[in-house]
Amino acid sequence: MTLAPVTTQTTQSSQLSASFEDRYNKRLYNKRRFINRLGLGFALSAIVFGLFWLIWILITLFIEGFQGLIEMPVFMADTPPPMGEGGLRNAIVGSVMLAFSGLAIGAPIGMMAGIYLAEFSHGSMLGKVTRFLNDILLSAPSIVIGLFIYALMVKGQSFSGWAGALALALIVIPIVVRTTENMLNLVPNTLREAAYALGTPKWKLVSTVTLKAAKAGLTTGVLLAFARITGETAPLLFTALNNQYFSTDMSQPMANLPNTIYQFAMSPYDNWHALAWAAALLITATVLFLNIAARVIGGKDHSR
């Protein structure tokens, strides 16, 4: 009598096994496997295609740019006249001033807006409108931002470094807003509840708990925004323009690497071409370094 349940279970399992074999459709299985391999093949082909052009561009940029760095006094002289000897000192200094000024203007505003959206809006109408406008600004072409600042600060007046910095700040703001909101939303609510249980006021909770917990992500967002504006050309064409001479006066037109590349690459002069390649290599190296730094900081935060 004790063997009956075991025998019954064995019979049922064999029936299930047999029924699975009966239901097995080898043709359908082979078809799905072929489609899977076909999809993987297309994906790998796309990866190889993209990496081929990327590696080609980087190799060409490194060879041409490194040659320009060796042959020209890039860091010791200002941009030269046609067929003259010179470097990129004024453009490098101008780009650094414009980028850091834009970051100094845009990053605090974007961070404050992101903190409001993550910690204080709580589905309010102002929060929804702010988030919607930020999404529009995030997807707006940079040339449109440049035209807006041109109409606001340049038209009827003059090109200036401050106009260029403000245009770059408008590019920084939506990136920092989105990153700040997302990073703060990843902070566990248990930290907030523990701080509230200890009688912590809201402003101190945000400044000492949530911001501290998300500081690596916030730093990553700022670095990515800085990398984004480092190579922007279109906004500076309508705002800071360019300057052949060395100048640190932000109220006047300022030299910068993106516009120098645009101007020199379109010229028929070999020395300008060499400087354009060198400037492109400097911008690429800067953006690559900032992205690696952002990845490293973000990776450390994720490992914790």
C-alpha cells in the first residue's frame, strides 16, 4: 500500500515527460534560434561598424593633432595670422574662462532646481511645469540657445564673453537639474525617515543627509555638464564670437577653441589646419578625461 503513491507519481511524471516530448516542435525551435542568431548578428555588425569609424576618427585626430602640438608653440603663443607662426594660448585661456563661468552660473541654479523637484515639489503644479520646461530646454538645440542670448544680450550691443558664458549656463542647467533630481530620488526614504525621527528639520535633512548621500552622483552630473559645454560651438558663434588677441576681459569678444577650430579648419592655410587639429585633440582629450572622471566617481558611489 505504501508503494502505490510512489508508483502513481512516477507514472504521472513519465506522462508529463512524454507529453513535453510530444509537444516539442523542433521546426519552431530552429526558427526561433535562427531569428535570435540573426538579431545578434545585426547587433554585432552595428557595434563593429560604429567602433570602426570611431577608432578611425580617433586615430586620425591623434596623429594630426599630435603633429600640430609638436610643430606649433600651442601653449606659448596666440593664434597667428595666415601663414604665420603661432599657437592657441588665447583660445585655450578663453575657453577655460567661458566654460568655468558657464558652469559657475548654471550648476548652482540647476542644483537648486533639482533639489526642489526631488524634495519639495511632491506633485505640485509648479513642480510639473518646471520639470516640463526643463525637458524642453534639455532637448533644445544649442544654436537656438545661442540665438536667444544673441537677441537678449548681443543685438544692438556687442559680442562678449559674458554672453557666451550665459549661453553655456543655459546648456548646463537642464543637465544638472535632471541629474540632481534623479540622484536624490535614488536616496532611500529610510534615511529621511530616520532623520525625521530624530527631529531634523527639512532644510537640514536636505543639506546634511540627502545631498551627502548623493554627492558622488551630483558630482558626476556636474562633470558631464562641463564636458558637454567644453566643445560647444554654435552658442559661442552668436555670443562670444572670437578674438585673435589675448584677452581676459569678459565684456569683450573672447577667443575660444571651438570657434578657432571652425575658423581655421575652413581656411586654405596649412598652419591654421595644423592648429585646428591640435585644438580638436585638446578638446577631445578634455572631454574624454571628464567622462572617465565621471565614470570613476559614479562607479565608486555604486560600489558602496
